[in-house]
Amino acid sequence: MQLLQALCQIHAPSGNEALLTEYLLHYIQQRQQQWRIQPTVLAGGEFQDCIILVFGKPRTAVFAHLDSIGFTVRYGRELVRIGGPNAATGYQLVGRDAQGDIACTVVVDEDTKALSYDYHREIERGTELTFRCDFRETATTVQSCYLDNRLGVWNALRLCETLENGVVVFSCWEEHGGGSVAYLAKYIYEHYGVRQALISDITWVTEGVHPGQGVVISLRDSLIPRRSYVEGIRRIAEAADVPHQLEVEGSGGSDAKELQHGAQPWDWCFIGAPEDNVHTPDEIVDKRDIESMLALYQVLMREL
Amino acid sequence: MQLLQALCQIHAPSGNEALLTEYLLHYIQQRQQQWRIQPTVLAGGEFQDCIILVFGKPRTAVFAHLDSIGFTVRYGRELVRIGGPNAATGYQLVGRDAQGDIACTVVVDEDTKALSYDYHREIERGTELTFRCDFRETATTVQSCYLDNRLGVWNALRLCETLENGVVVFSCWEEHGGGSVAYLAKYIYEHYGVRQALISDITWVTEGVHPGQGVVISLRDSLIPRRSYVEGIRRIAEAADVPHQLEVEGSGGSDAKELQHGAQPWDWCFIGAPEDNVHTPDEIVDKRDIESMLALYQVLMREL
Amino acid sequence: MQLLQALCQIHAPSGNEALLTEYLLHYIQQRQQQWRIQPTVLAGGEFQDCIILVFGKPRTAVFAHLDSIGFTVRYGRELVRIGGPNAATGYQLVGRDAQGDIACTVVVDEDTKALSYDYHREIERGTELTFRCDFRETATTVQSCYLDNRLGVWNALRLCETLENGVVVFSCWEEHGGGSVAYLAKYIYEHYGVRQALISDITWVTEGVHPGQGVVISLRDSLIPRRSYVEGIRRIAEAADVPHQLEVEGSGGSDAKELQHGAQPWDWCFIGAPEDNVHTPDEIVDKRDIESMLALYQVLMREL
């Protein structure tokens, strides 16, 4: 879990993913010699801060978003949300402005719910703050801010080790309105004819989804994937005997929104471990669900 | 109205339109010999569950969505909406899971408005339920669930009988966030240069739109079409003396949303009969408005 | 400011921008001989009511929207909003229907907030009404309806006088859901390889943005632009010593929404003068901020 811990500590809120992109490009360069197949790496320039890895003759693409939620400093001591972070007085935030490194705390006004920071000096307008990473590992769990979606990124990187045919995509802006998957999906469809997608992201523990009972295959969230594609995935998961749970939600979204609404005919399915304490500094995931997540991705990329 | 009745009875909620697609492909194959022109039929593969029919040298495309509203079974006896169905305790629903055919009823919690079903057994998670079809015809009206949009589909199929030049499109996901028109519109524009659209769908009876007073030409809903295109349509409707009404709404949407927001310069206009009891099992339309709807589409496809 | 006054008086609500398009095409034809470079003018047909001007070898595109907010006449004396106009009883509106020119006033129901008009006759269904223009200029300010975004258009036109390399785009529908930038952005990217954008539009005076303190560079609104692009712009503005202010908002949007969500990898930044009395007939802007806006666009189009 050292890789996961390293990923969780990198400052990469939506719109400013560059540090994590750099880390991944370095990691890929270092590690790919030990991978079964060496991918074509597409990055920089027209890919902005995204990365596309192309392995063999791809039929399916895995999307994992790099960016995290956070806060932007507005005027005075006000904070504005990046994405939808939970906020509670005392949450520790980190960042950096021209005056140096910052370690401050969130203050939520009890009456107005307005957000501000508590710090010994004023922070420069527009500075991004992210949760301070307190990575905790037990025999059965990992806990940290930003498991959503550094765990989805970790899953994609681990998948690369044995992947023979497929596309792995690291996207930006997912937590805050999207903005990269539309062009990534267009590029992949036009250059490789791929239009099957798996969304490597983290979902919620709910009354129907329980920690430790396996990776979640989502039948729907705020959007509804094509039934026949999801049914095919369920059949493969059952045949391979990978522990999994089925999710049915009426809200929530992912990189799949841009696939669904884009001008290419993508089929997609959200598949990811469930976490509790969503969008807080204390996101927690059961290790068995991480294991079944990777196992399911491995089999699906072979058989879909 | 036998065709309309058959269409209303087919289970095809957003994301699982395949049964209706299959029905239409069979119908088109059977009937097209009697049509004035035999179209090119584009379906399957990259068109997912959509169908495009290309007649002659097209200048205008008609969009009719296949999918309907409904419900997804969540956890326990909970239901989640597909699109925006009206829900009232006692509404009859049908569906199918691995244990067989289902006929249950909706229960709306009076306090929380939460939706659930009443049935003698538990229904499998993720099962889709749609309104049971009770098709009723009088001398002056038709009444059923899913006139929105099986009547729009019916109108498009009847239009095919005499169509010489034009594109007819059967789309998916319209009731639940869209997801097919973006790529259909791109395909049609790039392959045929067509960028004029008519939306063959059903609208609302309101204080300004009355049953029996003719097909509705919508001047706007939540979106505003290009004025000059809609004015051209009004002039043709008036010159042809087809009974029609003008609608002005601040809300509501259609497949036109994806045309408006897509990366091709489509002009579009929503033209359809008005219905009462919208999104219930008892949608009702005046036959005179069906007649003028078809008549207006026939003249517009010749003259636009 | 005669050009600005002329622009503010033209009726061009979202969806019916044609009169302003015509005015601009005429203006461009008349004036371009005095411009440093004569641009390629793309308009009509597949560009609907938009205009693209291409100067030299472009690296950056400026987007200015033509359309304004307003009202549509619904049924009886009801009004429906076009975009998000402020409404107060007594605001003067103008328009035209088949019976002739109209000058009426807004009525806001105190209890229901419902909008209607007060006029001596009924106005035809679907008629668009816009604010009556009362253009007021002092030594230090301009005041009128529709400074948003006729001032953005004015800035773009003045920029054309000295522009050597760049694209200037006049877009439609910005105030009401968008609908043209997606295809304009695709066209520009595919034909010229340009993917840097500046949004020439007007923003708000707030507790952090003050009239007279310079053009606003927006670090974010409801969307977040790529940090590295915005940082580059800030560096150029500082090096050139152009007075400017930094904005951080959690809401609001612009033509940038379509760039962010489209299928090309655009970088974008909103740069515009701030106004007070937003979306009323009395929008007011400080002349110093107009001056620094044009100055900043001139330097950015050279150096970006």
C-alpha cells in the first residue's frame, strides 16, 4: 500500500492535477519494464494533464480520475468548494502560496454554514487547499483522504502490470463538472475504435452495499448504462466467481457522465470498491473489496 | 391504432430499449416494400439500440425517442425513478426478473413521499418496472401509458410510408438524461450534411394548449430554438392550412437538448400532439391532434 | 462610445441574434480596411448567426457572445425569462409583433413573483421583449442595459483593429443554456489547431472585485480552468503592468462552459470588466476597467 499512500498525499485538486500527472509519468517510466506489455504513452500537449496508456489491441478502456475535491480561498478568509467535500470545523487543510507552505483548519459557521479557514496569516486569493493526508492502514482496512479516487488510480496502475489488451486513462476535473473525458473518449474511439468503458472509481457504503462483501458493480446512479452491457459484465463476474455486490442509486455520477453524453456510442459501467466517510479526510475501504476490484478488472479486460 | 397499441405495450425503459428496437426493425423489414421509398437502415453495433432510416436525399431529420419512464428496484422494496414518472399508490407495474414475470403496484409513503412496491415476493435488485398498459380508444381519443413517446414513434413510422427525402431517427435515453442523440446527430451531419431537425414527441395540455386544437409547434421550452428556423416552420404550417397551436414554455426538454448542445450547428423545432395526464398510466391525446401532427410532418418534410 | 451605444440598442435575445449579426458583418466590412490585418470572415450557413474572424496565424481565440437576456410572451399577459434577467415592476421593455412596435413595462406579482407585462393591447404569443436602452455616459462610467455582453463584443471589435494573429468569435445563446460554442470550438480546433481561449465577457462587482481597479482575471466561477493556463495569463498581465483584479467565485458561467465540456482540449480564462446592477437595465461599468480590459487583450493576444 506504499504506492496508494504516496498517491493520496499528492496535491491534485480539480484543475491542477499536474503534480500527480508528473508522478504517474515517472512511475510508468520506471515500472513498465516489469509489466507484461509496454504501453504506448499519450500525454502532454493536447492531452492537457491527462494520460492515456494503450496496451496491445484494445477493446475496452478503463477510466480513473486523478483529481480530488478541495477548497479555493476566496476573499478575506472565505473558502469555496472544489467539487463536493464534506466540511466540518477542525478539518486540517494544506496548500501553498507565494508566502510558503500552509497548514490551516476549516471553520464552518454554525448558522450560515459559510466556510472559512483559521490560520495565523491571510492566504492569497485563489489558493487551493486540500485535506491533510493522514494515511492509516490496518490488517483489514485502509483509511485516508482521497481514496476517492487514488484507489481507482492505484487499481488502474496495478492492472497495468498484467494487461495485454486495453486502454488505461487517467482523467482530470471529474470532481468538479468534468472536462477531459469528452475529448479523451473521442480520441480513443477515433484512433482505436474502442467504445467499451469501465469506470475505476470509488462508491458509497449504503444500506444495500456493505464493506467486505466485494467490489461494487453499479447498475445505475444518476445515469443509467445500457442494460445489455452491464448484464454481460455481471455474467463474467459470476462465471469468474469474483465477490461482488450490485448497486442501484438514483443520484451520484462519475466520468461516465461524459461518456454517456458525448458524441461517441460508449457503453460504460461503474465498478469500484465502496467506501465509508465519503468525501471526508477519513475515507475508509475494506481491503477485501480492493482485492476483488483488481481481480474483477483483470478478468473483465481479458473477457469483455 | 393497432400499431400504436402494440408499441405502448413493449417494455423499453431508458437504457433497455432493445425489445422495442427489435420490434421496429422487424416492422420496418415487413412494411418497407409498401413505402414510397425504401430507406437505408442503420442499426446495431455503433448505433447501440438506436435506428436511423435514410430516405432519398435528406434535408431534414425527424427524431423520435423509443424509451419510456419507469422505475428501478433498489434495496428491499424501494423504487428509484427512471426519468420523471408520476407516482401514486396503486399504479400497476410490470416487469420480469430471474424468478419470472412480475405484476405489482406502487406505494407512495404519505409522509416521506418515498416510493416502494407491493408484491408477494421480493423483486431482484436492479429490476426495471414499467406501467402496465391499459390501452383505451374512443371515437375521439386514445389513452394509455407511454403515448409519450410511442405516439411520436408511431408518427415517424406513418411518415415513412410516403417520405421521399429525409432521415428518421429512433433514439434512446431521452427520458433519463439523454445519451444517444449526440452521436446520432454527429453521424447524420457528417454523412449526410443534414442539420435541420424536427422533434417528434408529445407535449402538455396547459392553459394555452388545448386538446383538439391541432398539433403543437413549440416556440421554446427550457431551451430556445433559432427563431428564423421556427418562423419558417410556422409559415409552412399556415400556408398548408394544417391546424396547429403555438406553445411557449419556460421548462421541459426533449431530444433537442442534445442537438442544441452538440458540436454540430443543428436547427430544431419540437412539433407534437399535446397530452393530458402527463407521465401517468393514463396519458390521453385527441385524435384530431394526432392527425394534424402527421399532416404537418408530411408537408414539412417536403417543403423545409 | 458611439459603437457601444449602437450595440446596446440592437434587439438580439438568445436564439434571435440575427439583427446584431447583420450589424457586425456590415461593420466589419466597412472597417476592416483600417485594421492592421484583414481577417478571413466565416459566417452564415453552418455558422448559424455566429461569426468567426481569423487573423494571421492564430494561437488564441477570443469568444464574445452576441445574445442578451430578455423575456418571451407566454399566454395571456404572462412573461417567461430568456436567460436570467432581473425583473422589477416598471422596467421598460421593447419588441415587435405583427401588429407593430411595442413599448410596455414589466409587472412582478408581489406574492407569487409571477411576471407579466402592462400594455394597452395583448402582445402575440412568443414575442420576445428586451430592455429599452437608456444609454448613459459620464466622464468615468458607461451605463445601459446589455453592457453584458455588448461591451465584450465592443472589446473584441476594438481588439481587431491591431490584431495580427488570433481568432475572434461572436457566439450565440450564451445567456440561455448555450448552443453555439460547441461547434465553433470544434471548427476552430480542427481547422486552425487553436485551443487557447479568452472569454471576453462582463463579470460582477462583489466584495472582492471593485469598479475602477482594473479588468478582472477570473480564477474560477462555477467551473475551474486549468491552473497552469491561468497562471501564465497572470504572469503576462503582471509583466505588462496592466491594472487587474483576481476573481474567485463558486457560481456563474460563460461561454467557457462549452469549451470545458466539449470534445477538444481547450484552455480558457474569463477576462472582463466588472459591472454593477447586473442583468438590469442599469448595468454600469467604470471606464478605467474597459481601458484595462482592451489593453490586457492586446498584450495577451501577442504573448500567449
